[in-house]
Amino acid sequence: MARYLGPVCKLCRREGTKLMLKGKRCFGDKCALTNRKFPPGEMAKKRRTKLSEYGIQLREKQKIKRNYYMMEKQFKRYYEKATKKIGITGENLLIMLETRLDNIIYLMNFASSKGQAKQLILHGHVRVNDKKVDKPAFACKEGDVISLKEKSKRIRVIMENLKDLNKTSLPNWIEVDENKVEGKIVTMPQRTDIHIPGNEQLVVELYSK
């Protein structure tokens, strides 16, 4: 499985927005985007070129793709699936990405970042409806109950993450019981429930060329 192994803070700086790839660090003084508000590279401070239409569309695609911590080939497959579904392609794409298991684990505060969520899943800590699931791309659906195996509930980093759980900031389509260390997808999200950087319509225009 291909995955990005470089410094993730550079991704935020390149897109000019916080992609929340470093968890709690993104909120602190050590955030790279806060300290260095320019793209990576030697000439970044001097280079201020105006983006073409293609360049704008590309940057919007990169924001969404990197927000979900994905590689290009995998992201393109999601787009192709979205085009075959009934409804608006861009919205279909975002809903499929938003309901990936790794993203759900992150939204429920079991993990402090998308990378940490992937690691928990790949290491076999996660259960969906009491069945082990070790695929970050697993598609969750309405009514699914996501939990951790009993031993995993006592892992220090998970307990610390749950201490920071703010139920007022949880999406309205998710419920979390921090005492049981489990959450439930109450309903499938709508486009208005998804708050991410990037314009999905420009992604559709880019791939439609």
C-alpha cells in the first residue's frame, strides 16, 4: 500500500491551510503553517505567480486529497466511484471520503490525527459492529457501531485523546460514548455536514477534462 512518508507539515504549507495532519500540534505554537506562512522551497518567499485555471483546480484537488491523507491513485478511484452513483458527483465523493473508517475514528476523537487513526486500524485495535476491521478505507454506513477491543481501550494515547473530546464539536451525525469508548453513526452525512478545505466542484471539473 503506497503512502506518503515525507514531512506532513510541508503539505499544509503548500496548500496554505491547516489539514490537521499532526493532531494536537496543529493547534499549538509549533504549527509549521503558523510559523512559516509561505510554501516550502528556497524560492517560495520570492515566487508569487498567478495560478491558471488548471492550477486553481489542481490546488483544490490537492487540499481535499491531502485532508483525507490519501495518495493520488486511491483518490482517483473514489472519484470514479462517485461518478457512477446517483446524485451530484462532488457531493458523492465527499460523503464517501467522510465515511471512511479512518476518518470516523478521527472524528470520534479516538485518534488525534488521520495518520494515527490509520495506525490504530492497521494494528487491529478497531471493531465495527463487534467485528475486527483492519482496513482504513472500510466504508462505514448508518447504524454502524465503532469501538476498540478491550485491551486497546486502556492505551494511554487513546485515553488522552478522549479526555479532549468536546461533544459540542462532534458532527451531528455521530454519537460517542467516551465511557464505553465507542461511537455510532446515527445517520449518513450530508454535504452541509462536511467542513473541509477545498471546493469539490473544481475537482470534478479537473477530472472531467
